Amino acid sequence: MNSAAARVLLVAILVLAAALRFAGLGWGLRHLPDLDERWFVENVGRMLATRDLDQRFYEYPGLFFYLLAPVLALLHPRDSGPGAYLAARAVVAAFGVGSVGLTYLLGRRLSGPVAGLAAGLLVAVSPVEVFTAHMVRPDVALEAFVLLAFLAFSRLGPGWRADLLSGLALGAATAVKFTGVLVAPSYLVQRLVTPGPRPARIALAAGASVAAFALCSPYTLLHLTEAVRGAQTQISHHYLVREHGPEGYLDMAWTYGLALLKSFGPVALLLVGAGAALAARDWRRWLSLLVYPVVVVAVLSTAEIHFDRHLVPALGVLSLFAGRAVASVGKRSPAAAICAALAAAAVPLAASIDYVRGITVPGTRDAVLDWVDQNVPPGSHLVTTVAGLGLDRRRYEVVEVPRLDERTRPLALHADAVITGPGDSEPLVRQLATLYAADPPNPHAGPRLVVSAPPADQRPAYEELRLSAQWLSASEAVDLLPALVDGNRRTAWMTGRAQSPGAWIQVDLPRPRMVGRVELALRGRGRTYGKNLHVLVSDDGRDWKRVTALPGRPPVAAQVPSAEGPTQLLVFQPVRARSVRIEQVGRRARAWGIAELHLYALPDPK
């Protein structure tokens, strides 16, 4: 293949890679982004705000943050909103396209342009590559630095320059993500089979890698204690034994084997195996590349959880073996090589196109947001089990709960609308009246979500009890208790010191009632809210039982402003009680204060 044809095909592959990675890049940005993405974008925002290089999130080294920072610094005004996430994702996508070009260069150096083009094509269309490039995570950038390292390894010889470059690339890769250090065994084995003064060259590469890491992630070393603690947090997360018991090593290795099948498709994976067998015949030239995927899978398989994206740094290397096999076929029949490359790319390309098409259409979360905006009146009280949905909290009062079950059912019965997803109790969801159901138009559009409302006959028909000051008692400030029932929000019962566990107020009713709701009206802007409130009930004022009381309104700072002012609402299953105590058990610098106390109970049966 002549160089002009190779360049044309390379440009076409790069355009294809860019189209797959940049299309749909803004998916999901109407909603709260994934926690992993927030770690990076928000901490880069803090770096830019303070004008320093401290990434502040020491579970990862610093270089990935620095790669994002110049692009995010161009945003005006600087924020951590959708624009920042879109820009950060664009950086990751650009590295994904760059990895395609680096794969081509390495393949051309090892086996010629046909091998480089075939390998680059497989990286371009891999669905795991494409999926990971649509999120702000360092795995795609790490792949680019791994490929740069192997380009340096391929130049190893008697001279010292390649060892210096190898060390610098190794240090930079580790500064992107700590797992970049898994490239080190590949350098060592390649150095050991390459002519030259091995101990001196290894020492040179080691020194260069340490220097590169220190330069690319200085605050990891400056805050070494925090960095070690952060690394331990990452390790414990991946090695924590889950409820179903420990994962077997071979089972996890098999899982990563299936992830490779997902990454390449069956034809391409067969080519990877054939190419690896061919590379083994020329093992001195290919040894470092043969070692790296084995080391990666061997290490990843020791963990208790797996993510397909963890294989991304090795996919470019594995694609080179497939390219080696295609190049071997091309020596006998160029047409057969073209057919082999296209057949290998067909399945992963179809999967990647399906994913990109799936995320470019509105998902179920978008559909729910649109329906709520159009059909739910402003000021409504919403309960949702769908975290980070993106509901307008300036327009609605939103209470998030982890799951709709018997424990959280009282909140749902107090809400104007309830938004549920796949993890909720189906019998309880069916008890609600369905207002709208968002069914996913494709597998990538999210789960089925339902907007419901409690039927009128299920809503607790609470009545507010008219409280008397004579029924009240407290842990302190007894003289201020009448302020709780005087109807004046400018007066309040207050503790005399900063909040600490033990302060309480109590209502002793003349007779037992089925109580299910307590509301504490706050004075002014609500700055004296209780940090952590418990509700206890008693039939005799001596034996107390704590009930499961859930916050029925958002935190004070997140409440929709209203003429009534901020309140703390505690909701629980109706319980028979003559005495009700609200106890403050948190710690906070401000005193605890309540302007008005409201207690609600079910009507007495007639």
C-alpha cells in the first residue's frame, strides 16, 4: 500500500472515530452527571477558582485534571454546569481520536501500514471505547499515554534516549491514573531482551518516570498522606467483598474475557488471537505488547468488581495483534485482508452506531422532566426515587428517597406527585394512580420511569391539633414555650447554646391520638433549623418509642420561597400516642429555634 492511500484511509478512520465519539456528547446533561464525572469537573473548577494546581481529589493523580483545566478555563463564565461537562467530555473524546492515530503509528512501525490501519479501525469502532469516550473518566486518556509508552519501547536499543523517553511516558501514564504503572513490566521485559547496558538503562528509565510523575502530579507527592489514603479508598472500593460473597479469580477473568468480546466482536477477537500467535514467533519485537494485556487482566481479575472501561488502556495494544493478522493475510491477498478488516469491524461498528443513536434521542429521564414541567403546577411537592433527575428545585419542592418501600410510603402519600423507577416496590407503585409512564425507546435511553400520585382515598386525612401552651414542656427555656403556639412567627422558642444532642420539646395531649405529622415553622430565613431531629411517642409520658420520621420537605436552603416561610416537616406512619417528643441529636454552631409547632393527627372515628 502506497503512502498516499494509507493517509487517505487513515483520515477516513479518524473521521469515523470522531463522529462516533463527538456525536451525542451532551447526553444526560439535563440531569445530575455521574459521580465520577463530578469528581473531575468540580475539582478542576476549584483549581481554576483558586488558581493553583492542587487537584484536591487524591484518589486519582493530577495529570488528568490538568488536561481538562485549559479547556474548562476558556468557559465564560466559569462554572460546573452542563457547558463544563460538555467541554470535559470533548477533551476525552479528542484523546479517543488521538488513540486511533497512535495505534496506527505503532502498528505501522511494527508491521506496516496495513496492520496500522486495521488496528486503528478496530479502536475507532470499539463500542467499549466509544461508550467510555462519552464520559469524563481518565481511561481513554490513559490509553493514549500507554500507546506513547509503547512507541518509546519500540525504539529501545543500545542508546539511552529511548529509555529516557520510555521512563517519561511511563511516569506520565501513571500520573493520569495509578494503573498506568501496569505498563512497567512491559518496559522491563523489553529492556531485558534488547541489547544495551540493562541496569544503567533501567535506572535511567526509573529516574525519568519518577521525575515525570512528580512534574505531572506534584500535589500527589506534596500531600502524600492524603494521596495514600485516597489510593487506599480506591483499592478498598474495588476489593470490598459484596453481599453475594467473594468473586472467584477465574470467574472475574472470564468476565473480562466477555468484556473483550464486547469490545471487539467475535471476528476481531479471533484476529487478535491469531495475531498474538504470529507475534509470539517474533517475540523479541513484540514481547512488551504481549505482556501488557496479560498483566492488566491478571491484576484486574483480583478485584471484587469489574468495569469494562478498565480494559480501554489495553484495547489499542490488543488491536495491534488483529492488525498483525490482517497484514499477514494481506501479503497473500490484499482483497482478503480488506474483507477481513471490514468483517472484523462490522459487529463493533454496528454496536457503536446503535449506542450513539440511542443517546442522541431523549431518554426516559428527559421525557419525565418534560412531562412534569408541562403538567405539574409550580410549588408542588414531589417525591422521587430517581437520583439526580434534574427537577427544577426553584419551581418544585423535591424530596429524594433511595427507594419506595413501606418505610418511605408515608412520604409518597403526602406528595403531589411521585417519580419511581425500576428499584421500587412494584406493589406500592401499583397502589398509586399512574399519571405518566416513560418507556425507553431504545436500550440506551434509560429505564422505565413512572409519575404517579396518591389516590385521594389513600391520602391521610390529617387535621391540625389546636395546641395549648399548658401541654408543652422542654429540656430548657420553658418560659419561651408559649411562643410555639402564639401564631406569631416573629417569636420563637430557642435553646441557649449551640446545638448538641439532648435538647427536646414535648407535647402531652389530653387524650391519645393517631399522630402522623409534625411541622416546625422557623423564624426568618430558618437559620435555627434542627440539625438532626428524632420523633418519639409515648402513651404514658414515661416509656418512649422512636418512630421512623422522614423529612417531608427539602433542607431549608433548598425550599421554594413562600409567604409561609421555611419549615421542617417530619412524616411517619400514623401511630397512637398521648405524648410526642421532638429531640435534636445533631451538632451545629447555631442554637435550635422553633417559631411555631404544628401537630397533625387522623380524625377520631365516629
